[in-house]
Amino acid sequence: MILNKYYPLYFLLFCFLNIQAQNKKSEIIDSLKTENLKEVLISPLHINKNLQDTPASIGILSKKDLLQNNTTDISTVLNTIPGVFMQSSNFTTTRISIRGIGARTPYGTNKIRAFYGSIPLTSGNSETVIDDIDLENLNQIEIIKGPLSSVYGAGLGGAILISPQLSTKNGQTAGISTVAGSYGLLKNSLNYSLTEKQGSLNLSYHNLKTDGWRENSAYNREGITLAGELFKKKNNKLTYFTNYTYLKAYIPSSINKAMFDTDPQAGAPTWVASKGYKEYKSTLAGLAYDTKINENLSNSTSIFINYKDSNEPRPFDILRQYTFATGARTQFSGNFKIAGTENQFIAGIEYFTDNYKGNTFENLYKQNNGQGSLQGNQLTETGQNRHFYNIFSQIRTLLSKQFEIQAGLNYNKTKFELENYNLNSTQNYSYDGIFSPQLSLLFKPNNQQTAYFSASRGFSLPATEETLTSSGTINPDIKPENGYNFEIGSKCYFFNKSLYTEVSVYRMEIKDLLVAKRVGDDQYVGVNAGKTLHEGIEITLNHNLPINTFFTLNSYLSGSFGTYEFKEFVDNGNDFSGNKLTGVPANKVNAGITLNTNSGIYLSGDFQFIDKIPLNDSNSVYADSYDIINLKTGYRFQILPQLSAHLAAGVNNLTNEKYASLILPNAVAVGNTSPRYYYPGLPINYYGMFSVNYLF
């Protein structure tokens, strides 16, 4: 706790020492002639495009970062961002938390908004899924940590912005790639792109399969993506995108401590007996039109649809769900001067509607002679219609060459309709409009150093299930979680831009904490039960070092060190105030190094440390801390002047560490069995890759 008290002092001392070091070593820098790190550009929908000029903590994953492992599991690369923790079980069940926000969600990800370009990936029920789109179809991922951007709404955890892969080279290219690995892993991909002056086309197909290493964990996903630009001119363009995904993934589910220690490859007995799985078809499509109205004003307008049809046989029932979402977004951006002071602005509105229908049926697997799930009579039928709109604005005022101020405001209005066909009732409910302000100050003494301060307010709407009583009616007393975030940070280049550093210190207190109480096999009831405190420090270092004319060394180090705890929390008469927040490690460290040669051969390794994780609110049980080491080597070479190839091989979890890759917070014991907290992570596993690309 003493460390927490002096966070600001440590931060200022760090910045001062860095500035002094740069001044004293300027002569050495010139003599090193090191390779410069490129300045990072972010989404064009931000008020400014340069990462260093943005007064917010934004984690960036480039195309190279996204493909650094085996191109199949996004959690491996997402976890290299400090403050971000993605848990994943066999690709099927995932949870993303940012600075501890969303760590206690029983299943899936909420309290975070995600976009593919300008198309929302977050459902009207606050659920976010980002794994449907193949990693090889992504150009860049940006993770805004905390409610620092009014432009993308004001989710407590932040926002994830995914940029689609669009061809930048004129002409035609085609490629194929294959990844094969342990436990029947096989991924095949095909891609084709055409780029001309007036537009472009990018078409890709992928199929990912694995037998799984646990019982009942086979996985199959295939998808087709089409994206590109049309009517491209100097001042306008139309961007289009569509993605179709089919997935069938068997679910081994969680297991208790005894099974985790002695038989981690086993699945939960009832899930194995019922051969439970998740199967769905989803289609996402959108159009975005960008135009430059005049020298001082531009507009970007987009529309989208999102359809999903899913079937999930589970031991306790069979769930059928249908979702159809539509929406639109328009954003104006521009600049103006007042008394010689330059200003930039963004203003717009986003509308989203989501129509959902769900049915549950009896699962008669016990009567199916060991053949798995068998659908019986219908148990429930519900419908949900959820609508919201965000009105947003942000302004950037350049008070001088060194100093600027940014301010933003988001207004959200949400309403929903619940149809319970069993009760023959329809209920309508709406939340009060929510204003979320944001204010940032940025100081830039030179082109290579930035310091900033930011204050913002965010909120997270409860999932519809959390608003219901045990009888299935709406509880009007449920309120959205909300909180204020305060942050100071620094972004600096050193040694002739061969070293890039980021440091951020934050503090956030969340009120009206939502607690999901389990009242059935798949039924949770929400209640606002207290406050949580989130504070910590995050550090990122990226370094390029040419050793000689043949070897170049690239390395990174990132760490997040935090305090996440219940500030006030009383649940069923139990006072958990002061306990550590469930489901999130206090500390996380990642490091990696790559040795490149000018012959195309490279060798890379990365390391991850995850601290122990509280498994329940009482902090009576913890998942052990763990270390993961991954290695990869490869060779990029030219077969013909227009034909290039890439061979690679790797090993993940080199030391065969036993760890929980996903945990179920506050798991409840059933009968005489122990709580099933653990989803075991993959043991040591191997893979090989081969790809070829042809430029016509």
C-alpha cells in the first residue's frame, strides 16, 4: 500500500531521469547510428492520428505483432499489452478484462466496446466477441484502456478498435498458408487482393480445426471475409466489409481442483456425457463512406448489420438463440481557429438496435444411449429488443507548440423491451440518460517526449439477464456501474528513436458494482452491491538495436502492477470490503526478443508471468501464478522475383507449465462436489507453418 501512495512521485522521478539521460547521452546517440522506431499511427476516427500526441493509454498491436505466434490464438498476443488480460479456453470460451474491469463476469466479455472499423462487435446485451475474425485478416488492433475516449462510447473498461486488412500495393496478389501443430491443430488460409486507382478488393478464406487436448474439446471454424474500397477519389471513398463465420466447438467446461491437479485433460463429466457444444453461423457486413466536404470539414458515415444463429446443447438444457442487429454512425471532423488558436473537433451520433430471441429445450442426453444431446420439450421462450444512441463530441485546442487541451462529452440513452412468452408478458424499461465527460492536458516539450493528464467518467450497462428477478421480470432498481478515472502518463523516444517508452499511472473507483448471483444452472440475478478500487502503473519498452550489418535485435518489455480490491462490498451479510478483486492478477509481465538477419532467418522468444488470481470474493481460494515461455524460428525467402515464401516452427509453453488459462469466478459447489473453478491451459505444444505469396 505504501507503493500505491507514492505512484505519482515515482512517475515524475521516472520522467525526470529519462529527460536527463537523453540530454547527457546525446553525443553517444549520434555515434550509435541505431535504427529508428517508426511512429505509430492510430485509427483515423480519433481526433489525431499520432499515438504520441494522444493523451490516453492506448495499446497497439501491429500486423507483425498479431502474427508473431501461430496465427490461431489472439489471446497470446493480446496479453502482451500491459493492463489487458485475456483468458481463453480452447478458443471457445474467452474473457477480456482491462485494468480489472470485467474480471468477475461469469462467462464472456462485457464492460468493453469493440469495433471492426466503424462496425460494433459488441451486442446490444453488452457482450463482446472478437475471435470470429481470423488474425490474418487484421491490420492493427488498438486498445483504449479506461473510459478515455468519448468518441467510442464510455465503457468502463475501454474500447478495442480492430482495423481490417486492406491491400496497399497496386496490382494483384495471392497467397496460401498452412499451420499444423499438436493435438490435431490445422489451419489453412487462402487470400487474394486486387488494388487499382479507383478501388480495391480483398478476399480471404480460412479453416481452423483442432482435436483439442481435453475430452470433448474438438473445434472447427471456417470463415470468408470480403473487404475493400470503391469509388476512391481524392476527397472521398466507400469502404465495404462482410464476414461470414461458421463455428462448431465442443465444450469440456470447467473442472474442480482435484481434477485439475491429477487429470487436467478430463472434461466435466456431465458435459462429456451430453457431448455439449456451441454451434453458430454469423454474418457481419457494413459500408462506410468518407468524404472531405472542404478544407476544414470531413464526414465519415457507416451502416452495418450483424446476424447470428446459434445452438448450444448443455447438460441442463439446449439453448437456441437468434440475434439481428443494425445500426448507423456518422461523424464530422474538422478544424477552425479562434483568435489565432488552432482547434480540431469531432462530433457525431451513433444508433444501435439489437433484436434477440431465445428458446430453451429439455436435453434428454441421459435417454439417448450415449449418443449425446437430444432435444426435448420447450422450457422457455424470451425475446429482447434493445436500442441505444450515443451523441459524442471531442475538441482539441493547441494553446501553444508545447501545450494542448482536449475535452469530450458522450451522452447515452438506452431502452429495452423484454418479452416473456411463458408469462405472456411484455415489459419496457429505459435507463436515465448518462453524460460522460472527459478532460485531458498534454505537454510536449519536443518532438520525442510527451506527458499527459486525463480525467474521465465511464459507465457500463448491465446485461439484460442481470436486470431480471428470479421470476423473470425486470428489476427497476438495477443501475449501471459508473466511475471516474484519473491518469497521468508519459510517451518518450530515446537514443535517436531506437527506444520507445510508455508509462501510465491510473486510479479508478467504480460505484454501484453489479454482482451476478447464480440462482440456476444458467440463471443469474444482478444486484448493485458496492464499490471497487482499481489503481496501478503500466510500463512499456520497445527497443531496436542493429548489432552489425547482418544482425538486428528487437525487444520489448511490458508490465502492469496494480491494486484491485473491493472498497465497499457486502453480499448476503458477508463483508468483503478490502478483499482483492476476484478474477484478475495484480501483476503481469511480458517480455520478448527477436533476432533478425538480413538473410531472412529469424529467432524469437517471449515470456509471460501471471500473478496468482483470487477465485472467489472471500479470497479463500487462489489460482497459482505461472510463467509461460514460447519460442519460434523462421525463414523468409524469395523463390522467384514475384514469389515469396515463409517457413516457421515453434513451441509454446516450453517448460510444460500447469496453469489455468481461464477461471470461473465464484464457482458454486453442486451437491457434494467441489466448485469447478478451473479451465486447464495447453501443455507443451508444437507447430509448423508454411506460406507463399505471389505478386502478379
